[in-house]
Amino acid sequence: MPKKLIILSALVLMAAGGAMGAEFNLDVKEYQLDNGLTIMMLENHTAPVITYFTIYKVGARNERRDNSGISHFFEHMMFNGAEKYGPKMFDQVLESKGGRNNAYTSQNITAYYEDFPAGALEIVLDLESDRMADLTLKEEMIKSEAGVVSEERLVGVDNDNESIMDEELYATAYMTHAYEGPVLGWMESIRNFNRADCMEYFKTYYAPNNAVVAIVGDFDSEKTLALMKRYFGDIPAGPPPPRVPRYEPEQRGAKRVFLERKAEHEHFMRGYHVGDKDNPDLFALEIIQFILTSGESSRMHKTLVNDLQLALYQSGGFDWGFDPSLFTFYVAVSPGVDHAKAEAAFDSVLAELTARGPQPEELQKAKNSLTANFYKNYKTNHGTAHELARYKTLYGDWKTMYHFTAGVKAVTVEQVREVMARYFKPKNSTTVVLVPEGDQL
């Protein structure tokens, strides 16, 4: 793209972000049913469509070592039938009305959504309340779905070098915290899921008092609240979920793991312990992630991929977690290049940003892009519903999202340097190196 066009595009985004920022005040109506179900509604009558998002406050962090992966397993089970709508009917009924759905599981939450024509709202409420109240958890169905998830793990993790490295990274970086476990779960755990554990997990974590619902689109809030009470009001609240121990001892020195796998070239992954969602350094870390890893103009890409040609590609970032998480980097080393040479160049990029901080124009670009991307999340019903539910689940107040742009804009060059020095140091690092089988370590 010509340079002038890039500059023009950036200016347009900045102007749009500024305009939205001045009037960005969502008229969200928030309710809580007697059973604890939190509901947020935002009417948008520009098109006859609706997004319905449900986030359950449960993820891999809530699991024991002997039921590793059960949160992701329930993501599957929630589509396998309940009292009124039997196996596979959820998708069939929704699609017959012109809707679509999906779900995801992370270390912190499990989320489900439907995008559908406005006329299908009541059927969606019927579908969702059916599986929240009366999910089918028969032993034979559990065993069958465990086989499906086992195959997913085999293909998506065991046979994927990047995924197996990520799994090894977290298992090595954490000594006590539940973040050490993989979201998909360990294979032995998946194969041994049983009905008793599943029933207990469902009653505890899939109860209305552990869920947040966001509805955005073409509907009437008062009428929809009445429908929510009708379909969800009689579902009993569950017991308070067990507290997740946050304790993780401070890392006492650099950790390093070598893996031998079938591969065409070497790879390495690096993780640094950072804070949780309430960390005052959160916005500086967002800036650092953008400067170091976002796109072809990022420092890692320019140095490792373009200038030195030591890597094929790179990526990096961190999640906003309930507990202190990892800021991770991944580098696919170029064929024929020793990982140590690529790591040395990688370390030099970190050292340069730590010593000098970002250039003023580089920092401003990061702020402009993060601000524009923030507002882009709210351009659609789907994006808005997701962000409302996510912020409400993470912080207990969806209005926390209004702090993001101000937080990003307040980051200084000196703050970036201080945060780099605080977290991105050898003592706080865990590195996983993958080498082709037969190579000398």
C-alpha cells in the first residue's frame, strides 16, 4: 500500500475513534433475576437482527488436576441435548430460523453466542434456558463425547508443534496455580470423565448465579425482560463456586525446556509472568504487545523476519485473566538457523525497548491503533454483546470498558521502559525450545 494511503487511513481511523469517543455512551439496561442471573440489554433497531451472548465464569483455572479439561468438555456437552431439545437439536432449530452459534473456552471463562433474526428471540431463550436447566448428562453420552474431545486433543495439540509447546510452557512456568493445566485437558483426564463429576460441575458452574447474559439488537427491553423471567426465573441458583487459590511463588530463575519433535525447523516460545486484569501496568503491556508483535511493522517482525531473516514468523501477547498470567512470544525459526542465534536477536529487541523505550511516533501509532481497534469491537451487535458480557464477567461492572482508551492514551515512554524492566528479565522467563528429532541439543 502506498505510504500516503497508509497515512490517510490512519487519520481516518483516528478521526472516527475521536468522534465515537466523544459520544460513546451505551444505553445498557441491566437486570438481575432472583436466582442471580445477570442480564444486560442494549437495543439497536438499525437492522432486524439480535446477538445473544452467555458467559459462564468458569474455565481451566477452576479445574482440579484429576478433571483437567472438563470446562472445555462442557462446551461440547451443552450442544448434546437437554430435556426439551434432544441431541443435536439446538443447532438444527436455530439454523432453521436463520441463526448461527458457536462457543469458546479459555483459562478464565466459557462463552456461548447466537446471532439470529429478531423474530427468533423467544425460541433462542427457550433453547438456552432448556440447556441451563436440564442438560442431558447420561453416562453413555459422556463417554461418547469424551472420545470426540480426545480426538480433538490428538489433532489440535498432540500433533501440532505450536500447541504442544504452549502446553509445555504453562506446565513449566506455573508450579502451583491452575493456569498450569491445558484448556483442552490432559488426555488421561478426558478419557476418565464420569457422570458424578459432570453433575457436580454442571450444578456449580452452569447455574444462573454464575452466568452473565448480554442481548444486543432489535428487540424491546421490557418485553424481553418478561420473557427472560418466564424462561429463566424458575431455574434454581447453584452453590457458590469454590475459591480458586491465587498463590504462585515468585519465579527464582530462568526456566528452559527442550522438546524433540518431528519438525522441519526449530521453534522457541518464551513466557514472562505478568499481572492479572487489575494490574496497573495493564495498558502499558497492551502498548508493548502492539509495538513488539503486532503486524509486519512490529519490532520483532522487522528484526527477526525481515532484516535478519532468522524467523519465518512470530507472534505474542497476553490475556486479561482473573489471576496473574503469562505474556508469551512464539518464534518459528527459519530452516537451517540455530535457535540460539534467533533467541539472541530476540533478546536484543527486548533489551533495546527496555533501554530506550519506544520512539514517540511509535508510541502514538500504538495508541491510535489500540484505540481504533477498541471502538471497532462495538461496530456490530455481536462485538458489543461480547464486550459487555466479558467486562461484566471479569470486573463485575461493564462500565469498566470506558477506562480502556484513557488508560492507553496515558501511557508514557518512561512507563514502557519501567514495565519492560519489571517483567521482561531472564529471572522471570520460561523458554520452550523445539528441535527436530535427531538434532543434537
